[in-house]
Amino acid sequence: MSIVFKARGSSSFGLLLIRLAIGLTFLLAGAHKATDVEGFIGYVKSLNVLPPNMAFVMGFILPFAEILFGAFYIIGIFTPLTSLVLSVMIISFTATTGGATGAEVYTIPVFAYYMIMLACTLTTMFGGAGVVSFDALFDKKKTKREVKVEEKTPEAAKPPADIKEAEFTEVGDQHTERADRTDKSL
């Protein structure tokens, strides 16, 4: 029944799938925009969200930032920072498109896709990249393997060999005085 009900287990495979899907989306979108940077700069200017000079800068930088951070997200390096940058990009895309619907009547609005992508990037920002990532290789907080150390009695604490077979007797005076004190206190 572990296939039907699974509350515990490793989430690393799921995080890898999230990173691959979202990272590949950003990588391909950035590559598509980078092939026609001038056209994309014109598109950013036509949105009239930013001043013309800032729109030029954003239109030029954004495709390469999508490629870079998409690749970082796929390989799982600097995941919290990468997830934060991608989340900011997604929020800005949502704000500029205004939650536009798809071309067809019965399609899911673009806003829903952005919210799914935002949920994924926030998951990796707070949850980490998982075991299958470069972050896992460089994580300094890894649990160190415990080394079993056999406890040995130090040589100074061992009794000499000639005393091992000796018999000890109690000193009568000290023992009886202690016994008398305990009997009187009761």
C-alpha cells in the first residue's frame, strides 16, 4: 500500500522534476528571446511599463538572465538565490501580462501557469534542491559519518598484575562506626 499512501520518503526525485521542468521552461524561453533581442526589446518597450531607457536595458538583460538562471535551476546550484530570482521574474511576468487568457476559449489562463511556476520556485527556495544537485555536493552542513570509537581503559587505570588475585578485608573500626551512625539516625 506504500504506492497508494505515502506520507514519508525522499522528496529529492520530485524536487529534481520540478527543477527540470521550470528550469527548462526558463532556458528555452530565454533562448527564444535571445535569438531576436532587438524584437524583444521592442516588445518590452511596447508594454509601456518602464521608461524607454529602462525598457531597453531590461529587454537586453532578461533573455540572458533567463538562460543563466534556468541553467542554474536545472543543475541545482545556488538554489535558494536562483529560486528567488526566478520567483521575482515570474511575479513581474504576471504583473505585466495581467493574467491574460490563452488564445482558445477553454484554455487555462496564463495566470494559472505563472502561479504553478511560482509555487514550484518557492518550494525549492524554502525546501532546497534535493540530493540530486550541486548544492548537495557543496553543502557544508552534511551529516558526518559517525565513527565508532572503542572505549579502552587507559593503562594508568588498570590494576597491576600482582594485585588481581589479592583478597581484601574490611577495616572493622571504620565500618562499625558508619553502621552505628546509620542505626542511630533511623
